[in-house]
Amino acid sequence: MSNNPLTKDSKIPRPFLKWAGGKRQLLFELEKRLPHSILESGIIDRYVEPFVGGGAMFFYLENNYQVKKSILMDVNVELIMTYRVIQNDSKHLISILKDIEDKHLQKSEEDRKKNYYSIRDEFNTQLDEIDYLHYDHDWIQRAAHLIFLNKTCFNGLFRLNSKGEFNVPFGRYQNPTICDEPNLKSAHDSLKKTELLCTDFTQSQQFIDEGTLVYLDPPYRPLNNTSHFTGYSRDGFTDDDQKKLAEFYKKMDKKGAQLILSNSDPKNHDQKDDFFDKLYYGYNIERVPAKRNINSKTSRRGEIKELIIRNYSY
Ligand SMILES: C[S@@+](CC[C@H](N)C(=O)[O-])C[C@H]1O[C@@H](n2cnc3c(N)ncnc32)[C@H](O)[C@@H]1O
């Protein structure tokens, strides 16, 4: 159990990828709101995270609590493939990544850039050849390339276009750590008791029971300053999906699970926007300070808040 979650977060394991919407900044607020029984005992019997992304919360809990069983999910096939490679073949992955790192860092800036684009091209060309359904040796090389691209691309964000291609440009870093061996080894150890699934969040219900701790961190609701149209989301997660998620939340609540959900607060941009207040009416809705880089007028005007919604208050 932790006294100071923020310093503890620098320990390993921590996310092995920088991920859009990563929750490392919110860990302090989330941990304070864990069920008392968990804070007191330090034990989590079953943990389910249906939108795992970079897994900031999962790795944090692994670091500071005894998590007996965990189930992690995400719809992103490349992401879950990489988790599974770390789970099954971390040694081989580390040796490929070390080799990539050594070669890359020896190059001049211009040659690093060429190397980046050549690996990016290879990554995108392989799209049609990879069998994402069955674990395969080819996945190891691909996971290494994904980590390389994540560590060396502009802004360090993994983003795919509508064709599933990785299209982020080269980023300039002096000495990027491409192969973080201690963290990859530690992440491998954490994933030993973990089930990894590439699927829609609704499929997690079969793993959720009375007493299961579920952390839900769906894609942010898109900002909607100028119109009332809310159907579009770059991540493909629409307001209808948010509604579907709220229905799912209610269903899991009835099962007796302990649920924590985080989301962007639309009130940051429009005080009258009570979309989530209506969807989660009757639950424990809190607005907590968040450190987020949002390029908008609102972020300059005041503090950005994040929503944390729980179905318990103990
Ligand atoms: C805000 S991110 C999660 C970030 C994560 N908490 C972290 O710390 O890195 C949301 C994730 O949901 C995934 N996602 C989007 N739609 C989904 C769906 N229908 N079912 C499951 N996962 C989904 C995205 O691929 C993305 O990784």
C-alpha cells in the first residue's frame, strides 16, 4: 500500500508505451478512491480493465498491491499483440530491441530519420501479412517495431489512420531509450497472471463478478464547442458508445462489482453540458483536478477537471 503514489509511480513496472489518454497523472486521485477493503488489505482478488491502453493503472496496482488475477482488454490489435509478446517472449523481444537501439543511436540525425521511415514503411507493409488471430513468431519483430516507433515518433504517440497504417512523423530526441530492459522484464513478470483479450469492452462481462474491481477508462468524449453534433469521434467511440457503456456499468453494478470509471469532464468546456451527470445519475460522481495538455482556450482559463464515477463510496 502506498503513502505517496506519485513517487511510487516512478517504480517499475510502468507503461512500456506512451499512450493517448494515459492515466499516470490521475493515479493519485484514482488510488485514493479504491475500495477501503483493498486499501486496508493491499489485496485485489480480481482486476478487470476493459480499455487498458498503456495500462498506467494496471502497472501501478501491480507495483503496489497484490493482484491475484487480472484481465486486460482493448480493441487495438497492435496493442494487445505487443502485450502478448511481452507476456510470452520478452527475452527475444528485448534482444531485438537492443539491436535496433544500438544501430539507431549510432547513426547521424539524418540517418536516424531514414531509419525511422524505413521501419515505419516495413511496419505498414506488413499490415496485410500479419495473422492477428494466432500467436506467431512474426509478432515479436512487429512488437519491437511498434515500441521503436512509439519511442522515436513525434510526440511519442501511437496513432493509426483509417487504413490501420502508422502515420506519425519522425520525432527528434537526443538519446531515446528504445529498449527499457528492466521495465520490459518487470512488465513480463506482471503479465504472468494476466489474461489478455483483443475485444470490445462488452465482452468483459463474463469475467466480472461480485467483488471484481473494474477500472473503465474509455476514449475521451470529443469536444463539442461549436455544435451540438456529438456523433463523431476520432477513436470511433461515439456518444452512443458512451450510452452503451453506461448501460454496461449499470449491469455490472447489479452483479456486485466495484466500478471506477474516468472520463473527460464536458463541463470544462460547457458548464451546461451534463451528458455524464445524466448517464450516471445516482452514482458517486466526482470532479477532480487533472493535468492534461489540451490545446484549447478553456485550459488557459482555469483548471481542467476529470470525472471519476464510482458505484461505491467506501
Ligand atoms: C483513454 S484510452 C485508455 C488509456 C489507459 N487508461 C492508459 O492509462 O493508457 C482508451 C482505450 O480504449 C480503447 N478502446 C476504444 N474503443 C474500445 C472498445 N469498444 N472496447 C475496448 N477498448 C476500446 C482504445 O484502443 C484505447 O486504448
